[in-house]
Amino acid sequence: MAESTDTTPRRQRRGDGTIYQTADGRLRAAVTVPHALTGEPVRRYLSGRTDAEIKRKLRAARAESETVGRTPTLARWGERWLGSVAHRVRPATLALYRTAMRRHVIPALGRIELARLRPSDVEAMTGAMIDAGSAPSTAALTRRVLVVALSDAARDGLIARNVARLARPPRTAEPKRRALSGDEVRRFLAAVDDDPLSPLVMLGVATGMRRGELLALRWSDVDETAGTLTIARALARSASGGYAVAEPKSRRARRTLALPAMAREALTRQRGLQDAERMAAGDAWQDTAGLIFADPVGRQWHPETITSAYRALVARSGIGRLRLHDLRHTAATLALSAGVPVRDVSDALGHASPSITLDIYGQTVAEGPRRVADAMDRALGGER
């Protein structure tokens, strides 16, 4: 049976809502619901083109209002959620979640019940963070953490929609990445050639490995016969706040790389340097894991120690601002510029999917069609 299209106003129970037709022919409905913050009854107005549409909106509004007073506050849910994810995410991720939730989300929104939370509340939180001095990227990250937390609340049936996902994110500046050209790489490596950190820099440029991956490498990961290197672990934040060797951050992060000539040279040089350090240390040598990059007595390097040494190296080289992570960007950009398929570059970098590679290096990838056209011109004898 077709649903009635009668738009005559009718009396209903308090809070059930009233449907009526406006002068322009649209349908309107008024429904009494609790205020998002105070819980006091307020009148909400809905509109739709058909009787069925307006009734759906009324049902949704009533269902949402019925949950008010029966859902936990964001503070209570946030702490419960942190406990539930503690054993499902990496320590570094858990530390990020705790910081976002306890430093920003709970102080700003903790008193609000989940069912009363609105997208505008989340936008107000991120705006207040920026006004108080937080970087827009920090505010955006806090919103993303709240999206994850509320997704779990929706899965449990506590809320009907994820308002953090609906909230508009703050505007953030593009990250300042730098990728060296081939000539710049050669000049940089020549400038740092005599530094003990040079082999690590060479391997970073040649493979695009992350800092934590470089510092967790073992000689047993190298297959000299096949000319490959397997990334099986990474140095990452631990639950205690320090660093510890852990499994790669994702399944695709565990990968085997074919080593270009520069990488093989870097490993040869590092082995020679390490042999000299081992002899100099004598009985004080402490390495039992067979680390490729270890301190002068064979201990695991602290990542920040390496970063500080690298910054000093860059300053002496005269190459300009170049973060350690920019070596990874350099490797990716050089490969893509040379026409290496995106999927192959994504696999080499250990990205979770090629779409991530496209998001980061889309401009470089966009040059691909021009390279194809130029190659066709060369093959067919140039422009006509």
C-alpha cells in the first residue's frame, strides 16, 4: 500500500513531532528534543520533499533523542576506549591516542554525553586548540583520534552517527618535504663522505627506509648472494615511553628490497667501519644482535641521537634544510621521476597501499603521462 501523502497538521504525543506543508510546497516537521548540552526540551525543525522523507527524519530525530541520558559522557567513554585499544595498537599509537584524548578531547568535551555531541562541538574544540597555540596539524590529528574512538562507540550501538567524522577538519598547511635531485644527492654524499654516518645516509637515500627500520637492521637481514635486504623489524616507541625493537608497523612494511649499487656500497663501508670499532672496543663490545648500525661499543642507537648527529652533518654540508625523513622522500621521488610504477614504489617504501603513495607523491606521478608522450615522440621520430 502506498504511504499517505496527507500533509494536514495533526496533533501527536508531546515530542512525537508535527508535519505541515509550507507555502512553497515543501514539508516541514517540528519535534521536541533535549538540548545538546543542557538537556532542556527544545524545538527542532526538519524539512523534506516527500511525506516518506520527512517521516524518516522524524524517526531519526526521535531515536537520537531517546538515547540522551542513557549514553556515557565522552570522558567516561574515552577512558573506557583507551583501555579497550591498549592491547590492539602499537605502543606509539596508544601514546598518541592517550595524549589526544586526555590532553585535548576530554578537557574540552568530556562532560558531554555521546548522544548529545554535535559536529560543531568538535569544530569548536579544534578551533580552541589552535587559538591556544596548538599547531593546526595537532588539532587535525586530535579530531582523527576522536573519529576512531566514536567509530567504536557506533559499532557498540551507543550512537547513530560519528559526529567527529562529520565535523569539518581545520585547515592545515602542506608538510614541508624536500626531495633532492640526482645532482644534489651526489653533492650531498660527497660533502659527508668522511663522516661515520655516511653509510646510513647512503642506505637511506638508496632504499627509502624509515629511521626506525634503518636502526633495527641486522647483518642477517642481508643476502649478499641475492643482493637483497629484508626489513623484518623497526625501532619504535615502547609502552614505557622509550624505544624498543618491534614488528613492522604493518604487513606491507615487512618487505624485501633489491639493493642498488649505492646500497651495496653503503653496507660494505659500514661493515669496515664497524669492524674497526669492534677492534677498538675489545672486551667492551656489547652487540649480540648483529646490528648493522650500532654505537661505538655495539649498543642500539637512540633514534634522537642519530637525528641530532644527522642535523649537524647537514649543517656542515651546506645542502640546506634536509630532514632525515627527506631521504625517504628523495628515494621515492627519484624512482617515480624515472618512471618506476607507483605500485613498485609503494611496495619498496612499505606503504599500506599505493593510494598512500599517490596522496604523498601525486605531483610527481602526474608527470608520468608527459614522460610517456615524450617517449613516444622519441620513438616515432619527434614532433610533427
